[in-house]
Amino acid sequence: MRDVAVVGFAQTQLEDFDGSPTCVELLVPLLAECYEQTGWTRKDIGFWCSGSSDYLAGRSFSFVQAVDAIGVIPPVNESHVEMDLAWAMYEAWIKIQTGEVDTALVYAFGKSSAGVLRRSLSMQLEPYTMTPLWPDTVSLAGLQARAGIDAGQWDEAAMAAVVNRSLTDAEKNEHAVRKGGSSVEELLARPMYADPLRKHDCAPVTDGVAAIVLAAGDRARDVRDRPAWISGLAHSVDAMSMGTRDLTRSPSTARAGAGAGVEGVEIAELHAPFSHQELIVTRELGLGSDVVINPSGGPLSGNPMFSGGGIRIGEAARRIWSGEASRTLGHATSGPALQQNLVCVLDAEQKEA
Amino acid sequence: MAKQPAAVIGVGQTHHRAKRDDVSMAGLCREAMDRALEDAGLTLDEIDAIVVGKAPDLFEGVMMPELYLAEALGAVGKPLLRVHTAGSVGGSTAIVASSLVQAGVHKKVLTVAYEKQSESNAMWALSIPIPFNMPVHAGAGGYFAPHVRSYIRRSGAPEHIGAIVAAKDRNNALKNPYAHLHNEGTTVESVMASTMLWDPIRYDETCPSSDGACALVIASEDVAASSPNPAWIHGTVMRSEATTAAERDQVNPQASRDAAAALWKQAGITSPVDEIDAAEIYVPFSWFEPMWLESLGFAAPGEGWKLTESGATALGGKIPVNCSGGVLSSNPIGASGMLRFGEAALQVRGLAGEHQVDGARKALGHAYGGGSQFFAMWVVGSDKPS
């Protein structure tokens, strides 16, 4: 395998982006930030891949106009996934592994505020027997949280502790749209939203965009003193059916973790849009109490759809660049109740070839 | 680092119809997948990863349907990717699947692309009014008609060239049991007599709206060694250009020309018209055959229609195009590109049945999408690339 590193990362998170759902206006400055970080121009990018959803944009081919944000004259080597940024990055990593290109820029965008997000996501369910009932994302997550409480795997105080830590850490994150910790007691005193979830147990509806730059070998070393080398990258999916899987577990997270090799990570950025899901993901990845979880504040402080997972990888990479850690991981999820999961492990040291 | 060799060892497709009321989306995909797996001599359990492609989710009314399909597609416990790159998606999806093998990450990848257009209305799904955008409200035909008119003006092609393409492809489709349209007795005259829809595009010069799927099994060199007839991948390319740019040439887009040049270089081809034995080119409206022949370098600019008129693109001609009947005979949009890629593989494997080109050794699979901004192509051959 070729040594490939994350060498650039930019993000914008907003409570409500008052602009076009194509997000071109957000993407142009974001790409400029990537060029500034790398010292590159558009012509240095060997491959482009984006992630977005037509249903979120409320139109077909939502990625088409976003491609114009690149300024694709002359034409570029480009692809798109109807998935989160993390999977767009996976496609780009594969492309670099084939040897066809040495560099890639991946980006993703989503304007969740244009509709009612939890209702839009009902369109993601099995269309014959589930979607007609319009179960919304928050309610489904509530069922999952309740299943864990009933099974004695966690309680509301453990969930509140996740929230309190996240919102406290988010105070140091300029991109966070929700921040400010208090105490477990104070959080538990707040009203129920979708029993047993309180509002703060659910990631805030967030608009936003993010981009990640990948480079192989010397191209990466040219950009950064400490590139964040991808030492493990794996993803997997579970069946959707909520009635036949154990909602307190996430086998696809465990498989992705095993595939990526998570032992020894110091910091983990986990894409758990609901507080109890962080407890599930932590368990499935086998992360010990010595691992720092979501120092950025994580998705409970801001979760732009279709870039929220990739942002976790970007945040994990930043900790390598800064020297704060030498081994980190970023996790991304998609689908109802942690159905599909990806794990990316990043190292300051290159693997022995 | 060079790409690892990869080959298509299984091809499967559905019987394409206007409405496949007999199957769900999952059933449609499995029909194609099961045929591809049988062809490859593999079971779903032996597959390492699944790559799904389809055009806009609004065509069926399900957001990211691969999530609910994961179990039916045998993806549970495996990596599952979902590609969406407009009309070129079937081709792009095959390319992403092959890159998983070429990267050395997987050995046996199954890819499936589908569209069940009868679940909704493509015209509606493509015409949602967007703020600050001029609505077309005319579907793809209304969008492409000016490009065709421009081609005719530039090349001086006679009016009946499009009808020649349509009659050829509809007759080719009679040799393809999977094709949606089996219109017996289609002639240049009958096409010319059909209703004008978007001048100069007549009813019989347009693609149908189909339900259908296509699946491919793509394997590494060691796995392909046990296949009696692998279609080796000699080159793959994807290119995209701007949607909104005054300098765009929509008749012969730069992304298409760039893609073709890169593809022929990768595949070691210097004269496509002499070295390619069969081409499956994405022709949703008849006139795109001569337009793409020029853009791809099979003919000089302005000369593509002469190739068509001479009969060179017919089965048995110098450069047979769309022997399967092409997009003009079956158009499950998300799968249409993969059908081109898969039919190219069938030709070099000698498995194209009645529409087989005798002795085909190298074939082109081609797809395009959007308003001619997105291109995906591959060359497959019966011999392992040197």
C-alpha cells in the first residue's frame, strides 16, 4: 500500500446558512482555505470527490453546481458519492492507492435547515413498511437509547456526562454551533424532548461544508512537517431493519475498527449524533478510559449533514499536525441508529513499508 | 506504482421494461446480481465489497436506498459504497468498483447499478424549480435538442442521419433478449415518419424510460485466472467540466475529448477506429452517435455522420456501435452506463449472443451525464494488458 496522509482540512459550520442550497458560496472560500494550507493551486489536485444528498438539497443532481465551485476549466478527474465526506475520502484514498494520482481534494456540503431534517431522513428508511409511518430520526434514536437503558447498558446520567464533556470542550472550538457545559445534574433537570432524549442529547441541526486534502509520500511531506498518515481505513454496514438487530450494538463499527486497527490511539473523534451512540461506538471500538474522546466537542456541538463524519477525521488529523498526539482516529456514521460506519486511524509516524 | 490488473468475470442484467411491477427495487438488483454471480461462478458470500450506483434518489423516492437495500444486496458485514455522478453513474460506478481491485484492497468486488423509473416520474424529478435557476421543464430532450441542431449546422449532416442510428439500434435490440424495446420493422422511413418531439429529435430517435439493473463482478488477476473468459480492464477514465461557462462547447465538450485522449493513451491505442472492435456508446438521442464518434476520435470533426451513413457502425461494419441496441432501446438511467460497460465486456468475452461482433478483442464502454459535463469510459480486452 502507498503511504497517504491527510494534509489539509477546512470546515464551516452554521446554525442556519442563509444562502443557496447548492452551497457553492460556502465551498469557494473553503477550497481557498485548502489551497492556503497546502500552498497548492487547483492544478495540483489529481482527483476530486464530493459527498452530498439530493434529498437534503431538495433537488436532483445537487452536486452538479457544487462542481462549478472548483472552477473546472480545464476539466478534472472527479467523482461523487451520495454519502458523507468520510466515504468520499475513502474513494479518493482508493484512487491514490491505484497509483493513478498522488493527491486528492474531497469536499461535502449540506443545508439541513432548508427542511425538517429529522423528517427528511425518514425518506432514508425501508420504503414499503417503514417510511409510510414517518418515524423520524430523533424518535428512532430515542428507541435505541431506551433499549440500552432497559438492558442496563447505560443510564441517563451517563448520557448527560457525554453531553457535559462535549459542550464543555466545544467552548474551545470556534466552529461549534452549540457549546457551554454545566453539570450532569443541571442537564438532567432539563425537559424531555423524545424520551429518554433531551435536546442536548441530540446533535444540533447544522448547515455546513468541509474539505479534506490527501497526498501520497513526498507530496505529503512537502506540505506538512507532521502529516497525518492514514495507517488504517475501513468501513462496513449492518442491515437496516430496526426489528432484527440489537440496537444497543453496532457490529459494523466493531468490524471497521478491527479493519483499521485502533489499538494505541490517544484521541478518538467519534461521529455519534446522539449522546448514547458515543457510548455504543466507544464500546464497539474497545476504547479504554485513557483515550480522549471528542476534544473538539464532537457532533453534539455541531453536525452538518454529509460533512459531519469527515469533520471527525479532519479534527483527528489536526491533533497529529499540532504534535498534540501521535496516533488518533476519526469515525463516521451513516443511516439510522449507527447502521453504517467508517474508521480512519492516523499516525504521526509512517508505517514500515 | 502501477495499477493491479483487474478483469470483469461476470456480467448480469435484467429484462428491461417500462414497468417491472413483478419485482421490488431489491428484486430488480438481485436479478442482475444473481446472473452476474452465476456467470462468474461465485456466490454472494465470496464477494469482498459491494458498490451501488444510481442516478438521483428522487427517481424512486427513497433517500440513499442502498442503506435499506444493504441486506438484500448481501452487503451486510462488508464495505458498501454508493456512487452518484448523473447519467454517467453506471460507468463511474464500474470504475470505482474496478479501482478497489486495482488498488489491491479487494479481490472480488460486485457492483450493481439500477433505476426503477416507474416508481416515479423522471421528468418531474429533473424539473424541480430551484431558486435563482432558469427552469427547463422540458426533460433531457428539450435540453439536448439545441446541441443536436448545432451539430447539424456545423457538420452539414443530412437530416436522416439520426434516423439511420435509430433504425440500426432498434434492429440490433431485436438480437438482445434483455432489451426494453423490441420494435419489429423499424426503418429509416418509419423513424422519419414518427412525431417530431424536440426539433430535430423525433419520437423514434429518443430513448425509452425503463426499469432495469446491471451488475458486474470485477476480480483480481489471481481470481480471474480461473475464469475461462475474463474481460481485462485496459483503461478507465472519468472527467468532469463546468455546467455554467460561456466558453463550453456542448457539442464536443472538452471533458469528453480529454477523457478520450487519456483513455486511448492508457490502453495503448493510437487509432481507435482501427483498434476497437466494438463500441457501446451512450446515445440517448440518435444524433449523439455521430457526435460522440467525433469527440472520441473515431472520426475527424464533422465526419462522424459519414461513418454512420456508410454503415460502418452497424453490426458487421468497421466499427460496430451499440450492437446491444444501446440506450435507444433500454434506458434504466442509473444502469445505462454500466450496461454499456458490461456489453463491452460481453463482446470481448465472446458472450454477446446474437449481437456478438465476430472476433472482438477490444471494446469501448462509454457513458456521459448531466448536460454533457460528466464522462466515464473504459476499454476492455480479451488479452491481459501488457
